Amino acid sequence: MEKTFYIETFGCQMNAHDSEKVVGTLLHEGFAQVEAPDQANYIFFNTCSIRDKAEQKVFNRLQHFKNSGKGKILAVIGCVAQQEGEKIFDRAPHVSLVAGSASYTKLPEMLVQLEAGNRRVTGLSLETDQTFDTPFTSRDNPYRGWITIIEGCDKSCAYCVVPFTRGPERSRTSASVIEEASRLAGLGYSEIQLLGQNVNSYRDPSPAGWDFATLLDQVGRVAGIRRVRFTTSHPRDFVKPIVDAIEANPNLCNHVHLPVQSGSSRVLEAMQRLYTREEYMDRIEWMRGARRPIAITSDIIVGFPGETEKDLEATLDLLDEVKYDSIFSFKYSRRPNTAALALGDQISEEEKTRRIVIVQERQRAIQMRQNAELLGEVEELLVEGRYESTGQWVGRTTRNRNLTFSSSASDLLGTYVNVRVTRSGPNALMGELVN
Ligand code: SF4
């Protein structure tokens, strides 16, 4: 029987990159990837459990395959797999494989068990000092290559399930990161994005002992690499040498994503975020003081238990003060095992919706003004796509903004071009090619 697989991915960039590794491993094991589940005999769901809604989506998808998945092997991998473990077999008895991200190195062995007819295979151990760097990664984006530098998280943010689903922190050696960056450069990639739950706490386990700022700088010095980004940061571990590295090395992108979560120190303490608003603002000042303009983006959670109107005001005030280039905003979601479950004063869904709308409207007005300030500026873009409907090209600036422009050139994909910004909106920039 031909071995075919279909994979659906939910969640963050870490998950998307994990899927690239899983796909690469499956292809190496002789599987063929197909575009639709009905063409596949193995169906993989790479899952996210950061919010209840994301988790429910996975179980809805599994339900859908209860009958139509007959004769196929269903696999649940990723965060929901790690969190729910063998309980998934009870809720969805038609599932055959449940494996968390720390077990992906064992995927070939688990496939052998499935092929041998075992219908209850698990990979749920978090007892690993291995990071999942496989040579078989199959990359979706031909221009920007993701590299995982650290897995897991040692923080205990009160709302977050990640330490339970991805385990403790494990950093890769600097040599293996540099080797992967060099390999990608050799394949024609010019942009690298370093990934981890908290890249700032990277600690090279080899005798070289590099910290994150050193690693970042060195990846930016790999021949052929023109841009380096990183996601995501924790303000507590975000140190001045990271900003110094960005200032000193033009290949490091002018963009930092620094999730604040709340503008109220009282809420930050309840969230166990380990910094105050003032300490967070110190980091913002480091970036604002840099000679290159660094775009700053963030994550905001509204409706954390006990958040008052005054706390919400503090968050809105923070948005005005920092003037983020963009934010991701979320309603607090109760997650299993987390400390926040024990907190009283839960906020209703309706109220959370009211608050998120207020936050998003405030941020929209800020972005409208921020983007208007870019009118007339010339930005260098890495061209990453073309809209079929309009024929326009789209690329990303070093400050992580998408910019759309027209050109009669037959193929600009993967090239760097200069574009003058001619139109702006809260979420979009348009421009014209500059010779
Ligand atoms: S730093 Fe906090 S929010 Fe980020 S993954 Fe770790 S526990 Fe979760």
C-alpha cells in the first residue's frame, strides 16, 4: 500500500515549524504528502492548546473524521496531544497516535509500530535533553527559514499551558544553529527567523557558552544571510546586549516582538510575569534609544481574573505610550494545570469581548497614525508573494511590515527591492517601486 499523509497545523510559528520537521521526516520515511485528507492513509493534526477555542477546534476536526476517517490512521501531535495524553483515545477512539513535540525524534519508531498494526501508540515523555533538529525539515517558505534554537519554557506565567505541553527549556548548541543557518544560506535562503518559546533565555550548552545576543549576532554574520529575526521574547530575559547587537549588525532586522500582556503592574504580578510595567518600559527605552528605528510589537491579554477597569485603562495608556507597530490581542482563556485557574474574580466572556474591542480600537488608531508617518519613506522589501487577483507583489520590510506594490517584472519573488510608501491604512501599506 502506498504510504500517503495529510497534515493540518494549528497554532503558532513553533508549531508551523514543527510541522515542517514532521513532514520532512515522513517524506524521508518514504511517505508521499497529499493535499486532501480523503487522499491520505495517515492524517496528522499538529495541535495547539494555548486557548480553549483552539483545543475545541481540534476535537471538532477529529469528530468530523469519526466516519470519514475509517481505514485511515489518525495522529494527534503537538500541544493538545501532550496536554491530554491518552485521554484522547477515550474522547476519540479512532485516533491511533498521540505524541507531543518532545517526542518527534521518535517518529520513525512510532511509525514502525503503527505499520505493525499497533492502534494505540504514544510519545508523551518530556524527559528529553534532545531538541528536535532533524536534517529532514521540509520548508514551506522558500525565502525565510525558521530555526528552532530553544525548546520548552522554564517560566510559570499563570495563564500559560506551554510549560506543561512543551516541557523544560533545552537549548541547541550554537554550532548546530550556525550549521543550519549556513546550510539554509547554501540553499538560497537569505532570511532566518530564530524560534523558541523564550529565545532570550537561550544558553549554549556547548563550551562556547554563547548567550542569545551573541548567537543572534553570529547568525547575522553567516555568509549569504541578509536578515535575521527572532520570536518570541520574554521581557524579564530581554537584555540590553540584544539591542546593542541589533544596532551593531545591519543584518539583524529592526523589529522586536516583546509581549507585555498587560499595562498594569498589579495584573503582571498576578500573571507571574516577573517584571513590572516600569521594568518593561526600561526595555522599550533601550530600543527607542537605538540609532536605527526598531519596530516594536506585542501581545496583550484582556480579562485576566481580577482585571479591573483601572487595569484596562493602564493597558490602554501603555499602548499610547509605547505606540506599538502592531499587537496581537487575546481574551484570557482558562487552561488546564495553570495557576490562574485558582484565582477568583473570573471575568465574563461578554465583558472580555467588550474589553478586547476597546483595546483593538485604540491600537487601530495608533497604527493608522504610525503607518501614515511612513508615507514617502523608501523601504527595502524581501518580495515573498504575488496576489493573483491584482497581479501586485507583496514583500516584508525589515520592520516586519507587509508592503504591496505594482511592477511589470515577470518574477521578483525572493529578491530585494526598494519601494516608496505611497498609501497607508491601519493594517496595510502600499507603494511604488524605486529604481
Ligand atoms: S514565558 Fe510565560 S507565556 Fe511564554 S511560554 Fe513561557 S510560560 Fe508561556
